[in-house]
Amino acid sequence: MPHVRVTRRVHWNSAHRLHRADWSDQRNEQVFGACSNPHWHGHNYEMDVTVSGPVDPETGYVLDLKILKEILEQRVVSDLDHRNLNVQVPWLEGVNPTTENLVVAIWERLVDQLPSGLRLERIVLWETPRNYVEYTGD
């Protein structure tokens, strides 16, 4: 059976502040700029999740994308949408919510949730239409 990659895109809105408590306000502002605003700021995140596996000879699917949509909603979107990443998401507690840290945390939420025989290949997390990070579990 051929192995094929399928991708689902989801989106949500979240607020956050990039900040290290062990740094002075001046150093936080120097490193994180406007993203260290003590009154928060927000993003309209977009995320592409790619899964690979064999094509099922009966259905022609690698994975019914409705199933992937449900997994992403339950494990990620419902926790992050219209939330403050610094204070409202238990699985991000103690994490400075940079896009890089967020994509790794999301990977950990998803990697063991796929049906047997499928592999999480890649997550691309868009913080803005011009800025994104990509993670493959490495």
C-alpha cells in the first residue's frame, strides 16, 4: 500500500505575553519587544497538522479527516481558543508561550492520539500570515 500524507488546517484566537519572571521588565522588553506587553496581546493562529500512513484499500483514506478534526478540536483548539496562554491553559503552565514552545507542546498533545498505524509527520503553526514555525518531533 502506498504511504500518503494528509493535512488538516485549524484555527483559533489566543492572547499571551512573552515574559520571563526571572528577568527585569527592561530585559523582557529588550528581548521580546511589544510581545512583552504586561496587558497581553493576541494572535489569530492557523495550524496545519500532517499525518501519514498507508491508504486503506476499502475507503481510499489514510485517515478520515473528520477524525483528525475531532482530535485537534479535543486536544488543542478547545483548550486554546479565546484563552490566555499564560494563565488559562494547564498544559502550558510554566511555559513561555513563544510559537516555538507552543508547537512543541501541541505535538506532545497529539503524537500518541492518532489511530494505530498512522504517524504524526509535521505541525506548521502560523502566528501571523507572515510568521510560522514548523516542528517534526525532532
